[in-house]
Amino acid sequence: MKLRFFDIENWREIGATLARNKTRTFLTAFGIFWGTAMLGMLWGGANGFTGMMSRNFAGLSTNMGGIFPGARSISYKGFNKGTFWNLTEDDLKAVRANAPYIEYSSGVTNLSGTAAYNDKSAAGRVLGIEPDYASISMPVIEKGRFINEADYSSSAKVVVIGKSRAADLFGMEDPIGKYISLNSVYFRVIGVASQLSDASIGGRVDESFIVPGTTMRRALSSDRNVHFFVFTATPGHKPSDNFGSIRRTLAQLHSFHPADEQAMGTMDISEMFEMISKVFLSISLLAFFVGFGTLMAGVIGVGNIMWIIVKERTHEFGIRRAIGAKPADITGQVLSESVLLTLVSGTAGVCFATLVLYVADKVTYQPLLGYAGFQISFGMAVGIVFTFFILGSLAGTLPAIKAMRIKPIEALRDK
């Protein structure tokens, strides 16, 4: 009667036992199946939801900050409360020299513009930027190239057209190398760009005309002011770590009070991303607890059916004990049934969850952004099955102990 793991007869007996009440076994197995499937789908679904939400900020640096001029809220050095000041190119040089944790940076100037090519015209935002803008906003270069350092330093009359505006002006014609009239000034098209998400700096890239900031202020704008300054912080620092030094520098240059927070507006995208990350973490934790609760319901189902099986087979166990079966043999028999039910149903549930997530990932696929991430890793899938295996084994342990403690004479009397 010694139980062996690879004993075919033993496993046939386990299958026959579970098959005696097909409805009860099916419902219990379905509870296990659904518990593991729900945990897998909720966990993988939370990953996919996080991926889809993150797409709204794709192409935008998560460690970006910015500053812009505002109205003085404190009268200071002859300047009354409510007066404004302007940001200039010289200010940007001073900021870069004094702010200690800036990695990439760009001044941005924007205005409305109308472009014309042959008999077609299109309106949009004109962005005057610096080469580092591409490392902050990360536009997708569809054709040609982006603004470089040579374009900026020489105030070249070159333009990168947004994908939508290029379609309006050129249709199917290749725009690279062509000249357009932008606010009555001719520019040579050097690139076509688009953006990955709706998040943008100064305006949607798809609908904009992007030119060197120096060219913008000399050829298109009536003044030489910069509308705002954006930058990314060096690794290990937040954009806000630079605000103090930037405020002191600009306060000295433009005579506003260093403690006047309204005189210099600030923006810290990293704070928003931290908040969003906490929301995503909360969603993942909620999905885990809901899925784990469903899984526990399946585990309880395993325990219940094993209690019932032990009760129904009390007489059988008594006969086995009477003819020489050891308590460990009875315990192993009951545990084997619990393990088989758990492993088969749990594995099927994880496979089903993987299939559903695979379909969801395919449906939400986008060429530029890729897959949203509706998936569970192999390690996670194994972890779910292993967890359920442990819990299912524990659920079968108490009934197995009860079966082991049945005395042969009492069991034989049981009807």
C-alpha cells in the first residue's frame, strides 16, 4: 500500500475518486480555474492599463521642468506689484551657468503662423526652439532631420513641419528641400515630425512649424523675448532642485523679490509622474488583492471538497487501515487528490488568462507605441500556479490529517 508518486494505479484511483461526483468536482475545479484566471487577468490587465495610460505621456521626458515669467506680487526696487518682466536669450545663458542640475534645456518661443506652398496654405503654431528640444519633447522624425546646433547658431531659415501640416501643404509630394512661405518669410523644409502622444510643449508637433529659436526671434517675431524655458534634470535630481538657483539668478537680473514665487512660474512634470505612478501602483495592488481574494475562494472550495471526500470515504479508509495501510498512505492519497485538482485547474486558469491578455495586447497595439503590456511574465505565471499549489496543498492538509487519524474499528462501523 505504499504510495509512490509515479504509481499509475494510484493516479487512476485518484481520477476515479474525483470522477464519482462529476458535478461537484467540476464546480470545485472551475473555482480554482477562475481564481487563477482572475488573478492573472487582473494583474496583467493592471499592467496593460498602466501601459495605455502611460501612452498619453509618451515622447515627453518624465524628468522635465520649466520656468516662465510672471507678474510681480511684491513691489521691489522701484517695480510695482503687478508689473511683468520678459525672459531673454541672455537670461538663459545665466540660468545654465548657475543652475547646477540641468541636463538638457531649450528656450521656447511660439506664435501663430500661416504657411503657403504653391496654391495651398495651412495655419498652425510656430515654435522657435533650441537643438536640445528634441531630447526633452522627443518628437518622431518621419522624414529628414531635426534642428541642429549649426542651424541654431547661424539663425538658418530652415523648418521642420508637423506631419499634419506637411500633408496639408504637400499631399503625397516629398517636402524635404522644398521652400515654404511662413508668415511671408521663406524657409527650407529639412524634416517632417510627429509626436507619440497628446502631451506636448508649446503645441502639438504634428500641427506645428518648428524653426531655430534664433531665427524665430530675428526673422518672425517683433521682439527677442523667450516665452518659456524647459529643461530636464540630471539623473538623481528633480527639476525642482534647480528652481531656487534659477529664481535667485533671474531675480537679480530683472529686479523682482527673490521670495516672490508668482514673479517666476514653475512647472515640474516629475511631480505629476510621481503622482501617476502612485495611482498605477494603487491599481496594481487593488487588482492583486481582488484576484487573490478570488483565488482564496477557490482554495476554500478545495478544502471543502476534500472534507466531503474524507467523510464519504471513511468506511473505505477503515478497510484500508484494517488490511495494513499506514496512516501516511491515507494522508498521501488525500493530498494527491488535492494537488491534482489544484495543479490541473490552476494551470488551465493561468493559460486562459495568458490567452485573454494576449488578445487584449494585440487589439491595443499601435505601430509607433508598440504593445500596451497586457501580459504576465512567465515567472509571474509560474508564481501564481505555485502559490495556488501551496495553498491547495494546505487546504487538503487538514482533511488528510483527519483521514490519517481515523481508527480502523470506528471507520468500519461508519455507514
